[in-house]
Amino acid sequence: MLLRVPWVYNTLGQPQNTHHFTYATLSSRLSSAMFSLASQVARRCAAPVARSHQLTLRAGFARSVKEGLTATDAWNKSCYSDIDYTISDDAAVYDAVQKFAAYNIGCLVTKDSEGNISGVVSERDYVCKVALLGKTSKEMKVKEISTKSANLITASPDESVSSCMSKMLMKDIRHLPLLEKDGSVIGIVSIKDLVKAELKEKEEAIRVLSDFALGKGGHFGSE
């Protein structure tokens, strides 16, 4: 069916000759114009909203993607947070090995007689300083093979995960004790804990941004 439209004008606003349009053609042109207008409005509205709101992640706290995770976040998810990760530096190396096996871990924080951190002892220390030298773990003390606090690489609880990973890679170590400003130890994280935290953060950021792009749950994700 044809629709006569006598009031068609050109781009200069001058009247043109009368044209004939089908309903399908007119509907298609109107739909395209409306879609274009809606897209422009959506882009202008979405930009300030995206800038003004932080993304809410599943971890239970509001944080922008740029802000990142801290060593404390990795520590809270670490297996070390559920066990006694310390040992007396006067204990036998055999006791440390038993803890390694019982908790399936690779490092312990050593403490002196006053309860202060004196260093760390790891599986690597046992292999290199006891097993390979043919010594007996029951006769040697932890402090004979541990890395002393003077040479210890540590991190603060609020230090970023990426910063902790950089320290480990630079010093070729796999564990970092977490120390408060007064020097007291509050935890220890492994390279595995940091990698898991980093991957989790990336997955959450991708999920929330994907939900935002798809319009699921507004800018706060689908949940």
C-alpha cells in the first residue's frame, strides 16, 4: 500500500516534489531515527553514571576496580589464616617438618623466647641445609637453618598484592610475613595466595563490567 506524503522537504528546507512511500519504508526510516536518538541519549547518560559510582564486588565491600586488593585480603583467604603458622626457633627441625606435612604448607614464622619474630624457616631450608648435607632433623634446631629477621623481606597488611608479588619476584622468595608498624607479626602469605587473589579480582572486575554492559542489575552487578 502506498502512502502519499506531500510535505517532504530536502536538507535545505526547500519543498521537494511529492514522493510515495510504502508503510514498510516509512516504518523502517522512523525506527532507524529513533534507534539513533536513543543510542545518543544512552551514551550521554551512561558516561557520568559510570564515572560516579564504584563497582560493588562479591567480597562484601565497595571498591573501584583500579583500587585493587591488599595483602590482608590475600591473608584472609590463605590457609595460613586458619592454623598456627609459627614455631619456636629452639624447636627441632623435625618439628617444623611435621608441621609442613600436617598443614600442607611450605613455610613457618620463627619466634624467639620472648615471642618476637626471629625469621622464617621453609621447606627449601630443610632440603638445602639438612637433607642434602646428610644431617639429622631431630638433632638440629630451627634457628640453625632459618632465615634471620635481619635479612627478612616483609610486607605491611595494607600493602597491595601487586607490590607483594614484585618483592617476591625480585628476591626469589615464595613467602612474605605480614608485620604491623610495631614489628609484630600478624600473618604470612605465599605466592600462591597472592596469585589467587589477583585472579579473583580480575574475574570479579570482568563479571561486574560485563553485567554493566548487558544492563544486568545496574552498575552494581547482577546480584
